Amino acid sequence: MQAIVNADVRQWAPQVPQERSAELAAHIEAGRVLWLPQLAFALEPGETRFLDERWSNGADKNISLAAAQAPLKGAAGEAVDLDALRAMVARFRAQAVSLIQSLLPDYESHLRVAGTSFRPARVQGRATSWRKDDSRLHVDAFPSRPNQGERILRVFSNVNPAGEPRVWRVGEPFGDVAARFLPKIPSPIPGSAALLRALRITKSRRSRYDHIMLHLHDAMKADLDYQASAPQQRVEFTPGSTWICFSDQTSHAAMSGQHMLEQTLHLPVAGLYDPASSPLRILERMTGRALV
């Protein structure tokens, strides 16, 4: 499968013909990464000073903005500087949302805008557990945040000032991942979803879909032979470029790079151009049962 698809987009609110929108949607809904090499997030005067790890508080993985009017989290510095940093992150948030609404207009009425993050830290060399090691191929799934099949759409921009690319590995199609690992996934323990919710370990009910996705995430990362031998493509996302993917479907691993902005959006399966292409529908066809 062609893992990376390039598109000549140079504006954050481009005018795109309907047939082109459908074509781009087909690519990302198949698990491909849509790369926009000419679309840069422009820093305003004075903002280049934020391309430094010293603005991180050292405790959080990222500097983040949960909502448009929310306080900035994960940052350290004087109030006047943090106000300027927050404005930069909020501006990326607005531009990333505008990009998705313009490129993929059928999504607009279904989108739920989630968090925005600025990642000033270097990817390589970060100490972490194997489950949290994002340099291993994986699809996104989160233990405390079940989503019952809702899609995870992400927009990334490399703002590295030194010409350093953001290096990813992109793996095989989701259906192939599922076919490889699904037979090894145990059934959920009866009553476990209700107990996890009652204990507030999860923020909502963990469906069978969420159970499978968590096991896929962990099985991929735990299998070092798979990491080495799985079909995969190395790609360098250059500074001044932007890329988009459904991170719950695209098998990916972040290998190196520093200074990136990322916007997360959520989309129900019914809001897709092709709902049948979603991980939920793929897994339901493979298991022969409803999973939410």
C-alpha cells in the first residue's frame, strides 16, 4: 500500500473541489498519511524563542491546550511569555481546524475539536516504558479514554528551526495488523467494563472495540520481531510541512525530530465519507459481531 500521499496545499483554508475532497478523504480513511509539504505554520515575530525545551515544565510530555479558552498546561515561564506561547498554540489550533473543514467539508458538522499540543522536546532519547514508547509501531488507543469507535484525526506541523525532519515509520494497513494480532486477543472479563467505569479508571464505558484496540496497541509494541520485520516505510516530514492521518488506523512510529505542533479532532464513524473503512467496521466484519 502507498503509505504517504502528497498534496499541493499552501493555505490553511484552501478552496478544494468536491471531487478532490472525496479523493483526499479516501486516502486518509484507508489509513494513509496525507502530507502537505508546502503548508507551513508561520511563526510570528518573537515566537521563535519558544522553540526551546526550557519552556516545558519538565513534568508533562507536551505543552497543551485542552480547549480554545482553556489555560495552557505543561509550560514554565513568566506570565507575559506564557500568554504569548498560548497565543501561538491557539493560533495553530484555529488553523488546523480550518484546514480540515476546508479540505474535508463533509466532516465539518461532525467534528469534535479536542486538545492541541506543542512538543518542544526531542523524540529520541526519552526514557519511557515499552507501552508508552512511541518509537514502536502502533495504532492509537488509550486505557483511560474509551471512544466506542469514534475516530482520532490528527494534524501535525514540523516547526523545527534547524532543518531537522520529523522522522516516522508508517506500517502496514490496519486490516493486516488486525488479521495478524486479533486471533491472540482474549475476550474481556465479564463485568470488567462496568467495574473500570465505577472505579473511574476509565472516563466512559470500555466497549469490546476499545478492548480490542488496546490489545492491538500493546501487542504491536511488545512484538520486537514485528517491529523489525513488518512492512513499513520510513518518511521524513520536513520543517515547514504539515501532515494528517487517522492515528487510530495508521500504524506509525515517531523515530526522531524536535519542535512540532499537533491538533487532535474526533469524528464519529457516521461522519466519514466511507464508514465501512473505519477500524470499528473492519473489526466487526472480522469478528462477526457488533463491538459497541
